[in-house]
Amino acid sequence: MNSVDETSHRKEKIKIINIQGDFIMKQFNLKKEDEMMSAYISNVKALMEAVNAVTKTVNVEINADDLIRLQDNNYRMCFAKKIGNENYNVIWQSYVDFSENNTFSWIPKYQVFRTDTFRGGVTVKVASNPKNIGIGELVTIDKHGIISDAKTGGDVTALNVDNEYKATHIGVSQLSIGIDGREISTPIYVSEDQCMIGKAKLQPVEKIMIWFEKNVETSTMLADIVTKGFEVDLTQKNSASIRYENEKWAVI
């Protein structure tokens, strides 16, 4: 082999080695990217599972004299849950059989549904099949008004809805363990205005309102702001105890 052929052959070998090296580096980088993405997804899932595992509890004590007065006058103990910066607008649960010591708990397990109207004093009427959804998940309302199964997507701090249907009211239900020990998912919120076509995010806040009221029931929509209730903030803790005495609320 003459010197020209040898040089050409050497260059060709170097070219092949470089191509092979580039291929190996690309494969290595792709593997690293896959590992990073897998780790990110695992971390997000772990965070979501941790968020969804927390149980919040409120213990409510009622002075005996107040209890007698409330029950003799047919008052109900009512609970409502906060969504974003919205007013408390649905009675989450209400009880006629409350006592001197009551425990109310809830778990961050949500459902999204569609309803045709918001009207104060009326019980929520669900117009679609509710679908389970977690924080950081997304559901789609298709052109027929049917809600899809949830998948990861949207704001990681919210329940996300992609509305492809038409202007409609969107509602949220949440699981609670009532003062009667019953575990049930009921509405906590309905959008007062219709949600237009497009994306919406609903951010549950770990605050509840507790009050006493006559002539209401669970899932009643509220047109007026609750003025005589007591707000319990559990955004930074998992439990609280409060007391109602002489028609006044206090943390204990």
C-alpha cells in the first residue's frame, strides 16, 4: 500500500471512529435524559402521593347550654371547604345529630363534575358522571359533555380541567369522614360563573368554614357569604380543636 492509500485509509478509519464515538455519546446522553426524566416523574408521583395521603381533622366542642339551644331550635352544624380565592359557596356537609364533642375529617381525594346551573338555596344537581382527580392531574370535558379519566398534566398545585364542551359550571367534590363516622364524597364547590371553552384550574385550600344554620342540607349552594361561621386554617398543620360557647367560637 503506497503512502497516499495509507493516508486515505487512516483518515477513513478516523472518520469511522468519530462516527462511532458520536453515536455512543448520543446513546449515553439519551440514557441520561431518560434517567433524569424517569427520576423527575418518580419525584412528582411521590409528591402527589404524599399530598394525597394527608388527613385533616377538626375537633368541635359545644357548650352544653348552647347545644340544647341549637338543637331545640332545629339548627344544623354545617361545614364548607375553600377553593382558591372563591367564597365558600356549597355546604359540604350538614348534621342535625351533633353533640358536645364532634370530629370531622377529610382526605384530599377529589372528583370533578359538570352542572348546568349555580343558584343559591338549591341543591347541587350533577349533570355528568363525576371523575376522580388528584392534585396535578387533568381531565377533559369533550364536545359531548363527557369527562375523561384523569391523567398527569396542568398546574401541579391544582385540579385541572380542559373544557372542549361549551360554557358550563364546573364542580368539585371531596371525600370527608363526618361526625357520624360516615365516609362520603360530596360537592365542596361549584363555579358561580360559567367556565368558557378552554383550560381552568381549581386549587383546593386546606381551610374550612363551620357554622350553624336552619333549613339547609348537604350540597346546598350558597348565594350569600357565611358571616357567623368560624374559619379553621389547616394549611400548615393537620388538626385543630375549637369550641363554641355563649354563641362564640374559640380555638382551644
